[in-house]
Amino acid sequence: GLSPAEVGPIAAPGRYNVKMTVDGETFTQPLTILRTPDGHAGDAALESSVRLQLKVRDDITAVSNMTNQLECMRRQLEDQSKGLAGKESLLEPIDEIDRKMQEVEYRLITRADALSDDKYFQTAYNLYQNFLWLNGEIGTGAGDVHGSGDWGATETAIGLVLDLEKTLEKVKGEYKVLMEKDVPAYNRRIEGSGIAPLK
């Protein structure tokens, strides 16, 4: 159950419309966000920071969605492998597709992240934890990270996001191959076996 970022991007100073729906009735109200008196960045820097924070938020959501889909499918495989008495020959395709799924999943998160809700950070971060850390670092902060949202995005932060996004694009390609080629091939391989196809 990985979740999207719990701390959202800040909003740059400007005029906005707030929309809220309660019991089917929608209310809209104009809102002006002012710069904090002790703010350090100009409007352009703040707008750049917000754009970067939105990118990181979307990257966290993409990583979470892919990871959760892989975990659901791997759980299906685990459940299916338990009821294979007399059909041990089906364990090979199940193990094979599970290994392929793990190869992609463990580029998104670490094996430690997958095995426990107790995050001890005993291994180097993968995409999910790196994006979470950056979300706090370039935003309003998170945990022991102070945040730099009112300073604007630094070149280092921008560079880190771009580097992580390059890795994310590679993993998205691997995920696409897995979902569009490997999973359908697995489903064809188990046809007629009594095992439900992966969804």
C-alpha cells in the first residue's frame, strides 16, 4: 500500500478559484495567495518551484501506481501457487513471471520497502523514497527535512529530479514490456490450467 505524497505542492502567490462540493452542491470562491512577508524568492522562482513540486508529485503517483499494480499481481501469483497440488509443472511459469515482476518492482522501491512497513532505510533509496525525500526538500518540508519552497528550486534539486525522471522513464519502459508482453504471454501459457489469468 504505497501512497502518493502526503504533503502537496505549495501554491505560488496569485489569484485562484477554490471549488468545493458538499452534498452534491458546488461552491466556488475567489482566493488570492500573497507572498509571505519573510519570503525570499521572486514570483518567477516560486512558480518554477511549484512546477517542480508538481512534477515530483506526479512522479510519486506514477511510482506508487506501478508498484501497487505489481504487488497486486504478485499476490495473485502467491495465492495461485498455494493450490497447485498435483500441478507442480505450473510453478515454473508462476516463478518466472514473478521474477520478472520483482526485477521491475525493485527498481521502483527497495526490497526492504516491499517487505515491511517499518522503514529502517538500511538500503540505498530507489525511486519512491528519493521522490518522497525530494518532495519534502523542495516543498514545505517533511519529517526531518526542512523544505525550501519559499526559496525557489535550486539547480541541484532540478538536476536531481531530472536524473530520477530519466531512471523512471527507463523503468516505465520495462513496466510497459512486462504488462503488454510478459503478462499476456504468461496468461496464454496457463490457459486451460484452471489458474485465473493475471489482471
